[in-house]
Amino acid sequence: MRRSDVLAEESVVCLQKALNHLREIWELIGIPEDQRLQRTEVVKNHIKGLLDLMIAEEESLKERLLKSINFCRKELDTLCRELSLESFKEKEESTILQLEKDLRTQVEMMLKKKKERMQELKLLQERDQDLCEILCTTPYSISSGSVPSLKELDQFREHLQALAETKASRREEFINTKKQIILCMEELDHTPDTSFERDVVCEDEDAFCLSLENIAALQTLLRQLELQKAQNEAVCDGLRSRIRELWDRLQTAPEEREALAMFMTGSKAKIRKALQSEVDRLEELKIQNMKKVIEAIRVELALYWEKCFYSQEQRQGFAPYFDEDYTETLLQLHDAELVELKHYYETHKELFEGVQKWEDSWKLFLEFERKASDPSRFTNRGGNLLKEEKQRAKLQKTLPKLEEELKTRIELWEQEHSKAFEVNGQKFMEYVMEQWEMHRLEKEKAKQERQLKKTQQTETEMLYGSTPRTPSKRRVLGPNTPGKVRKPSKTPSRLGQRTAPLGRQGHNKENIELSGSILTGGCPYSAPLQRNLTVNSVASTYSEFARELSKASRSDVPSRILNSTNIQS
């Protein structure tokens, strides 16, 4: 049994006790029956009225709860639609009071969500408005009269994030571009003269509209200023180049050049003006010193002729070079020729540098070849001979590679330009082959000259005998001085003095040939040496040579002559 049922029964018992108590009092008082009935009726009516009032109040409460339930249901349906949420599901077997409470709580929660969304929407719209004003774009399209869904709010926030990134990017671009514009204006001595330029340079950075049109106009302005700056720099560089050229031609003193040093960099208006004034002054001097200037140009022309490997015919093809009538027209012809020659050299600079590299290597190779045929190179100290031989061997390998590389590049150049690439008036490879052929002929000529000289020397020695030669100081092994030879104990006859060296000459000749041909890398031109010669037959010092000479004076002259003849043959 429920507690409310127990209380109801207790109320009935209490009422019954109260009525019984009243009857007892009435009896004790002696109230008549009819009055008892009246009083009981009053009690009944009073109790009934009280209960009816209470019932009416509770009925009214029930009606209010039912009305509240109906209202909350309607409100919940509307809020769920506005908030894009599912409809509220009521709990089964709920009492009226519980249902009303649940519905009312749900409505309050929905209203709170709606308020929060509307407040967030308002903040987002305000932020969007600020960004749109800075970026000069259209505000985000969303209805401010309806409640936005969570998805719509997320999309709005993403849109604002993108706008914020765009603003940051454009602002950074604006600031960087503005700095470059200011630098260019300072370099050009340019004062902002349009409203846009003043907005860029003078106005507050936060107030500048970061629209695509303004950013594009900003870049256009910067390009215009940079172009103007580049043109000024080109003009100033040209003026400086002309000044240096005129300085060199006029042989201007260093102190005069130093006076203009502060204007040799930059491109501001005052610098350009100063440079132009200097050019005008030098041009006037150039006219006054026409001969001196033309001769300076001719020196430079000769230099570029060398760089471009011009032949003598090509150089003579420029007839004004030899003209002695120093006029303005002659100067212009020289200037034009120099400009054209410089352009020709710069256009084909890589080829000319390659040819020059070959020329340098070739000259070094010839120098090593010359040293290789020089017997005195064996007297070197400190390992120079070994170093030269290594360099020579390296050149013998690198020269053909360099020639082949140049040949390939020149062939491509000739195909591209449809003409021959000439060095000193002939095709490069023909020039190279000619140099090799000349080298071969010179070696052959030198070989024949050495052979002829040796033959003539042999014939002379066979006829008249030979005179002992004082060896170099480096070969002195004993303490005796080469110039102070101890005289032999017996003075030989005059015939012995002339014929004895002839007998030893055959052996000494072998020593000379060993030093002058085989050791130097050349080919021996004399006949094979006699097998009976010993090491003692070669005089290693002047003292030994003198002792051998003394012994020879005592020997048989005809036999020595015969031996000498056999050796030389």
C-alpha cells in the first residue's frame, strides 16, 4: 500500500474521531438533537467546501501542467527544426508532472543552444565584416534571421580562417613590396605623386586595402620603379664604362680618376648627372686629343686581334688602322670596329679561350721538347728533371684530348653558323696539324744537323786528332782542380802530343755519344760501339783524362789511329 493511501485512511479515521469527539462534547453540553444535526451539517459543509477547494486547486494545477506540456511539445518541435536536431522522445509511462518537467527542461536547453548559436553567428559575421573591408571582398552568405546549424557554423569558421590566412599573406606581400618600393623611390629620388603611391608610402599600413586589385597595382608600381631603376643603372653603367674607356684612351692621371670615385657606384639622379657631365668633358678632351685617342684604340684593337687569332690578312683588312689622318670620322670607324670585335669575342669567348688554352699547352710542350734535347739538363739539381718529364708526359696525353674536344665544339659551331672557324687565317684543325708538322720537321732538321756535326767532327778528329776538353766542374771527383793538371813525368814528343789524344778519342767519343744521344732521349746516329771497350776507357775526370793521355803518348800511334778508325766506323 502506498503511503498516500495510508495517509488517506488516517485522515478518515481522524475525521471520524473528530466527529465523535464533537458529539461527546455536544452531549455533555446538552445540546439538543436538532442543533446537533445543524452543527454536524455545518461541519460537513465546511469539510466538503475545504475539500472541494482543494480539489479545484489540484484540477487547476493539472490543467496548467497539461497546457505546459502542450506548449513545450510545440516549442520543442520548433527548436529541433531550427537547430536541425532530432525530435525529443518522451519517456513512456511518465506522469504529467514528470513529463512537464522533462519537456520544460528540454525547451530551456534548446533555447540556450539557440542563443549560443545566434551569438556565435553574430561574432562570426562581425569578424567577417572586418576581413571583408580589409580584403575588399563580399561578406559570407548566411542568413542572420535563422539559427545556423553546427555544420554551417563550421563552414563559416573555415571561411574566416581562409580569409585570415589570405589577409596575413597579402599583408606580408604588401609590407615587403612597400619596402622595395620605398628603396626604389629613394634610389630614383622619386617623390610619390599619385594618390595610390601616397597611400602605399605615407598611409597607415593597417588602413591599406588588401584587395587583389591593390596588390596587383602594387606589383605593377614596383615593376615600373624597378624597370626605371634598371634603366638608370644601365645608363649609369654605360656612362661609367664610357668614362673608363675615355680615361684609358686619354691616359687620365689616377688622381683625376679618384676625384670621381664617389660617383662610380649607384644610379641616383645626381650620380647620373655627374657621370654625364664627366662623359661630356672627356668627349671634349677626346676631340682635342684625337690622335692620342685613336692610337689607344688601335692598341686595344691589336689586343682583341690577338684574342680572336686574327691573321695578318684579316688585320690588314681594316684599312683605317693604317690611316694617318686623325679625324672624327676615323675615330668613329675605329670605335665601330672595336665594338664589333668585342662583340665577336664575347659571343665566341668559350671557343677562343679553348684555343688559347691549346696554344699555351702547345708552347709549354715545345719548351719541354727543347729541354729534352738539351744535354745540360742532366746537370739539374733538386729533381727538376723528373718534374719536367712528368709534366711533359702529361701534356702528351692532354693535348690530343684538348684538340679532339675543340674539334667537336668547332664542328658544332660551324654547323650552327654555316661558316668556318678560323685561327690565324686557317681552319683550326689545319692550323693544329700544321703546328705538329712544323714540329716534326724541326726535330728532323735538328736530328740531321746533329748527325752532320758528328760526322764532320769525326772526320776532323781522324785527320788532325782531338783536343781534350775540360769537363764540367760537377764531374770533378778528386781534389785536383781541372785547370791545374799534373804534367807527366816524361815530356812526350810533339808527334805524341798530337797523336796520343787521337788514340783515346775513339773511347772519349763513345762517352760523348752516350751523353748527347741516348741519355737525352734522342736516337744514336753513330755506328755500334766496339765490344772491347771497358769502363776505364771513359775518362770520368779531367785528372784521369790526363793520365790516360800520358799513357797514350807512349803507345804506338798508327795502332791508336787504327783503333779510332774502327770505333768511328
